[in-house]
Amino acid sequence: MQQPRPDEPDYARLPRRPAPERTRWGAPVELARPDDPLAREPLRINGRESRSDNPDRYRQHGFYFNADNCIGCHACETACAEKNGLPPYLAYRSVGYVEGGSWPAYRRINISMACNHCENPVCLKGCPTRAYTKYAEYGAVLQDPDICFGCGYCTWVCPYNAPQLDLERGHVHKCNMCIDRLEAGLKPACVAACLGGALDFGVIETVPENRVQCEVAIPGFPDPSITHPNIRFQQAASTPDELARPDSVPVRYVRETPGRGEHRPRPDRDKIGTRREWGLRRLRSREDPLVIFTLATQLVVGAFLALFLGPRLGLADLAAPPGLRHGMLAGLFALQTLAIALSTLHLGRPHRFYRAFNNLRWSPVSREVASLAVFYNLMGGHVVLEIFPELGALLPAGWGADLREGLGWAAAAAGPATLWFMHRIYRIPARPFWNHWQVLTAFYGAALVLGGLAVLASWALAAAAGAASLTPRTVHALGGIVLAGLTLEALGLWAHARAMSREGGLGTAAHLVQRTRFGKTWIARNAGIAVTAVLVAVLAWQVPGGTAGAAGWLGAFLLAALVELVGRALFYVLVIPTTMPGAFFWKNPGFQEHAREVGLARMPQVGVLERTH
């Protein structure tokens, strides 16, 4: 337990000032009354019980940052890293900056940022394992690394890059508000170490001495309405109307009205450029397993719906021959098993996958995992009973067939529901490029396209070999479904491009990157959708048979799979999150990529991991 030193300076001790009843956002500052049973419970820190007599213990605390005083010395970073024993590649608190103007009116604004222990902690709601807790003591949002299984979803939803995914240890950890120091009446280590008096700490909405502002944002700070962060700012010195980031993120901050008003994020076209490139090497990312997982799941859902509903809607071809139908159903089940295994191995701690069900009330990840588990087991039960009807014969007369039918209908309902919950994962305000209904059209469209073409190609190949029949009615029906899926995807992409062009901030920046650094790939993907649609229309309404028809449908499936693969890879690599500005080296994605290319990442002191999980 942290204890004050005999000569502890006054600036390191928690102040006691009158506080308002409510925060700027309307939430009560007092989180528990002294007579509340919760207030009588001791706080356990590092295995020890603590009962502080601080009268402000159950009030919401927060940081205060005075940008006018910050000199960019990184003492706060160093103190935090030393206290928490952090490796060189992680930092709970980091210092970045924005800059603008020209000499002699050049201006640089340093920003020191850690977890803001928000009133609306989206990390807590998003975490599937319930590793986060909002404490009544000081209002701290704490995270338990032992509960975390390393999915990293909290790093997606947090606008401030506060949770740190440790790829070496396989879990997330973050700023804990130095709650052991607070219990001893001391300010957090970063605040006590600040040389310029830029950082301060206390009950939220209380302004430190000799300060004149208490704002909720400064240039470079993401939209505070997302989480209602418990940090207040002062930045009284004049600033240029345009401020650039020194890192590689193609965003600058611009005032809409010169000389006054807030700085809002806008695309930095100087960083983006105008040249169209393929960018194929940059299509790879840490989320590659999710590219395969999402596409495979959507293919399985679409194909299963076609195989289950088709014969019940008059497409008798899909009910025979039994060998082909059973083989494809077994293949779909195997593919879904592989996809689930791939997504599980993507976790930092795959052996703790079962914790994904812990937060069904709030987490979209928990809901996706639960719905997928339901679909997977229902489909598996139906497939087993269809392939091995003798198992159903072990039940009372007629029960086996009824059970098989019931499982099939339930799986047919659970599949689309799974895709709905899957798309909700990506509707994140902190990632504007994803936060659009186009995600839904992409996921449902891929299910219709890949599922329909997988069934058509399989039956066409069998028909060419004389082992199955494929009538025009079946071809027209499945071909129409595929065209509907392609139309749905095209409509979503068109609406998304329009919305991102008008958004004006991070979404527009990501869309411009899509049109330049990945411009040729983006055009090729869009052209691939059109070519696939023409090919499917010709194949469906000309109905070529034999080897030509089989080759055509197989080619259409492979082309569609390639188009979907490229599109999904773009989806993950293009998104620009609302992270805080970095520096030229530290917290700079461009430098991290360079360090891995030239070998600097092999030097631990550089602070860049050579490999990623």
C-alpha cells in the first residue's frame, strides 16, 4: 500500500475544495453516501484492505490538464511507467501534440492523456468478460487483467486509446487512477511528477488554484459526448486556425470560424496525397483472422438458408442427391467450426474463450458470441440428424423427424440474428468509418452472395458430372438471391461513400485514403461487384448446362469470394479511430511500421513490438 513520505510536498497531496452537486453532464458528483452499506466496505488494493477517511472518497474525481503549462518533458509518462512497471511498448499515459502556424507565430500544443474514468465508460459496456468496474471510490474505472481474455474490443470503443492491448502478455491493462495513492491522500504519480504544473487532480468540476478555465475539450481531443470523460482543460493561449498532427494519421484540426470556436477534425490532404495506388501490401492487418471469420460465417448462414429453405419453397433440386446435400451440410458445419476456432485463437488468451458470455446485458461481443453459439449448435444438431437419421430412430416414433425439422427452423432464424449482432459490434462512435448502416448491408449481402453461389457452384459441378439435376427454376431463384445480395452491397457502398464524403472528419479522411492509397484496389473491388452481377445474370438466364455452366458458376463463386475478401480487408485497414495525437516517433503508426521494416523494432528501447499477435 502506498504511504506518504515524511517530507511529502503539498503539491502531491489531494486538495479539499468545495464541489458542485453535479458534473457538467448532469451526473451526481457524489457516488455513494457515507451511510451507504457500500461505503462501509473496505477497498482491497494489492491484497490489502484500505479504509480511507477522505471525506471526498465517494465523489467523482478526475484530471485537470493545463495545456498552457505543458512543456512536453514526458515526466508524467515516465512516472506512470515506473510506478506500474510498464514495458517500453506500452504507456498508460502518453504525451502527444498538435502544431500550427509559421515562424515566428508557430504554436505547439502538448496533450498529456490517460484514462479519463468516464461517466459513461464504453469500455465497461463493450467488454465481454466484465473485466471493467466503475467504482464508487473516487469514480475510478478499473480493469482486471486476470479476467480479460485479450479480445481488444475495449481498445476499439474507447475514443482516447486508454486501454492498452499488451500483445506480449495477451491481455489489456490500463490506468488505475493510482487508487492506492488516493487512499493515502496523494495525487496520482503522473500529477505529482509534472514539472510545469500542467497536470492536476481532484474532485471533478473543481478548478485548481490559479486556473481560469474548466473546459471539456481542447484541440485534438475527441468528441466528449461519446463517454462524458472526467477530465477538464485549460488552453487560454491563442492558437492558429489550423493545427496538424505530427504522426502519420491524415487528420488536422480546423476552426470553422477563423479566430474563434472549436477545432474540429478534418482530412489532412497533404498526408493523403492524390495518387491512386494498389496498396496490396497494406491490406494485411492484425484483424486478418476476423476477415476470414466474418466472411466464413456469412457464407455458412447464406448457404444453410438456401439448403434448408430451398426444398421447402419448391426447389426440389436441392433435396437430392442425398450424398451431395449431406456432404455440403457437413462441409458448412466444418467451415463454421474452423471459423470459430480461428476467431478464438485470435484472442490473447484463447483458453478463456468461455468468458465471452459474461456481459450479455451490454456487450455486443457477448451477444454475437451467444447468438453464434446458438446458431452453430442448432445447425449442428439438424445436420447430424439429417445425415444420420438412425439417431432420430432412437427417439419415440416421429420425434426424430420433428426434432430435426425444429432444429432446422430454429437455425434458420438464428443465422440472420447472428449477422445482426455481428454487425452491431462495428457500430462504434469512436470509429466513424464503421459507424454506418453499410456494415449491415455488407454482412447480409455477403451471406446472400457467397451462400447462394456456393450452392449453385456445387450443384452445377455435380450436374455436369451427371450426379445431380439443376433446373432453370432453381437457377433463377438462387441467381436472383445472389443478384439481390450484390445490389444490397452496392447500395450500401454507394450510401457509405456519400455519407463519408459529407462527414468531414475522420470518416472522410478514411474514405480519402480508400480512394488514394488503396484507390486502384477500391475501384477493382467495385468493378468486381459489377462484373460478378453481369456474370450471374448471364449464367442464370441463359442457363448454360454441362461443363460450361459448371465452370461459369465456379468462376462466379471464386470471383465473388475474391471481391468479398478484398472488401472486408479494406474494411479493417481503412478505419481511423478517434485516438489522441501522437508524436513524431511515439504513438505514431507510420514510425511503428518503419521500425518493423528496418529492424528498429528488434531494439526493446524503441518501444515497438517486432511482431503482433
